[in-house]
Amino acid sequence: MAITVRRSTMVRPAVERPRERLWNSNLDLVVPRFHTPSVYFYRRPEAGADGFFDADRMRLALADALVPFYPMAGRLARDEDGRVEIDCSGEGVLFVEADAPGAAVDDYGDFAPTMDLKRLIPPVDYTDDISSFPLLVLPGDLLQVWWHLPWCRNATPCC
């Protein structure tokens, strides 16, 4: 299955939010940092349904959703004592538009974890500093008759 990335953008909250730092919970401090992958598939409505996957509409909706959930548009950082916290910087959420022509949901069988399913989720480079990767990664891929929304949320902020 070939996946072609059409566009990658950082989506920021629609309204500027306060620049602040939030402590992670004590539990978050002992859990390894990783993104929790999830994949959601949506059946295409009847033929001719306009706006089934409208990337601009999705970006606007995401920007609106990030207003009350603005910490998700931030980055991890360390305070002066080295404690990991969320820097509510408003840098944004990674939104990736991609196509997988000829692919269908049936290609994934029972959705057991496979390399093909993993390819629907953009990789995150954990070798860089914690402040370099977004807390939330949202790719939207078009399959033959479905639209799916995989997303990765950094597992650290669960407070």
C-alpha cells in the first residue's frame, strides 16, 4: 500500500490562549514518554455526499477544539529543576493530509497491530529534545471508500 502525503501543517488554537506552564501529574513523571496511537475509520456516506473529507473544514474544527484544550497545542518542557511540564506555547498540533489510492478498509483484516496499520500513523522522532515534538499528531488519510482519523496523543499529559 502506497501512502502519499499531500500536506503537513501545524494547526494552532483559533483564539490565542494564555502562555503558561502546567505541571504534569506525579504519575506522568514516571511513565515513559510516547504517543498513544489510535485509528478511527468512518464509512463514506452515500455517493455524492459533499464534504465527507474536507481538510480545510477539519483544520478549522481542530483549531476551534484547541481553544478549550489549548495545552494539547503546546510542547513538553523542563522547569529549572528538570521536572517535565507542559509549555502551553500554542505551537500547534500536526495535521497531515495523505492519500492511499486503491487501499480499502478490508486490507487491514481484523485490525490486529501490523506494519501496514502502523504506516497510517506518522512516526515521531523521540531522539530529539522533548520540546521538539507535538503532543498531538492528527493525520487524515483517504482510503477507497472510507476516511480514517488516526491520532497520536503524547501519553505524558494525563492529569
